Amino acid sequence: MSETQLGPIPFQTAFLTKSGHLTSAWQKWLLQLFERVGGNLAPTNNDTLLNPMSSLGDMIYGGTDGDVNVFSGNKSTAKAFLTQAGTGSASAIPVWQEGLESSDIPDNASNTSGSAGSLSQVLAQYAVILGAGTGVTAVVSLGVAGQVLTSNGPSVAPSYQNGNGALVVYGTRASPIPISASAGITTYANQRQLIRIAGNGSAVTITASPPLSAGSIDGQELILEGSDTGDTVTINTGAGVEMSGQITLGTGDKIAFLWNTGASLWTECWRFSAGLTGDILTDDSGNPLTDDSGNPLSQ
């Protein structure tokens, strides 16, 4: 017989819970009683009396009055998650949920397509991911072989550029970039570039304003080269372009510009006429003398 001290009988406490289980107060008192009197009624261990679980995976949760309830384990072969949603002032019985829902993931309730900044998105092979300042990812456009990823300043996305300073060439003499009057000439971002051009099926005088699309980096270099004797391209000074005068680009004729970010201008550096021979005539300040079409005069 055990000498365990027997506490007072819990008369003021209900004997059974609403679900038909012994309340915890009566469980403890009866356990003390069994331990004290011994005999055939004494349990071999406390779990027999206090543990209501009977199956693998069972769990215990508290009922409305705190009574002990058994929550059966997940018997499905599908992975399930234990979830519970209260009322705001009271709890609730937990349930098994197979798989996660969009609402279970923070910041994903309305972004299930993969477009949210906190989610992944489909990327081109070897693409470089950028932060965009708002949590939304951006991607650097892939460069060409030999280019390096270069910073363009604190407020401009980096880009792939030629690390050796070489010009990127677009078009050839045999297959120049076709130019139309209304569209003008499209330049390429973040590159020193040589664009070989010709009128689209005929001689063209550009009427687009501005005649050249804007540059992207202060000091960016642009060289335009004519590639057809008949399908020439004529450029006039105007919006977005600062030139010494009109120029008509035929085969081998060239004009070079530098982009001025502050003024939003392509500023002429030099021009070359393939048909000229001898020295180019200049004024007293060293500026080349030109004809009515803006082409340099030589002797």
C-alpha cells in the first residue's frame, strides 16, 4: 500500500465533462486514491488513467470547458497541415488541411501567377536579377559575347556594355538598316555604336522629330554611315539634334555625334564625305566650311 497523501475529495467540481470524460480534478484525486489503497485496481502507470489517446498520431486538444479531447492523426497518404482559425475572441477545433492555399502565404493572397516581387518569375537562361526599389524584381537584358555588366549610376539600371570600348556595329554595306522618313533613326541604349543606314527603297529625307531617338548615357558616341549611293538618307538639324547643317549620307559618308544628357541633344562631333579629296577647308576658328547641304568643302 502506498503512503501517498490523499487530498480532499473535489465535491465542488463536476465529475464528468460534457463529452463524457473524467474532469482533470477527479482524475488526479482517483489516481491518488488508487496509489494509496493499492490492490488489483491500482493502475500500472499514470498514463492508463490520464491519457485518453489510443492510436498512432493522436493528439489532445482542449474542449469548450477545457476538457480533454482526442484529435486523430492524419490517415491520408497526402501531406496535410494542421490549421486553425479562431473567431477573434475564441479559439476553435483544429482541422487537417491538405496542401497550402494562396491565403496561407503572406503577401500572396492576390498574386498567384508568380508576378509578385516576393515570388519567383520565369527568367531567361543566365539572366541577372535586379532589385527595383519596391520589392518587384527586374531583369537585366542579356548582352552579347564579350560585354561586361556595367553600372550606369545610382538611378539607372546596369547594362551589358563593351568592356574594351569597341564600337557595336549594326548593319553592313550589303545589308544596311533601312530608314523611313517618318520613323527616323533608332539608336541603341548604353553602347558606342556605328549604324550603317540607307533609305528604305529610295532616297529619304527624315521628317520625324526628333530625327534620332534619344541617347541613354551622357557622352554616348554614335556614328552614322551611309551605305547606298542612290538610297541616301538626309538628316536636318532640328529637335534633339545639334548639327552644323544638313547632311546627306550616301555610300561611305559618315557623321558622328555625342549625346548630351543635360541638353537632351545629339551634338555633332565631325562629318566625313567619302567623295572628298584633298584637305577640308576651315574658317579662322578651325570649323569646316560646308556647302548648302552641310557637306564639308575640300581643295
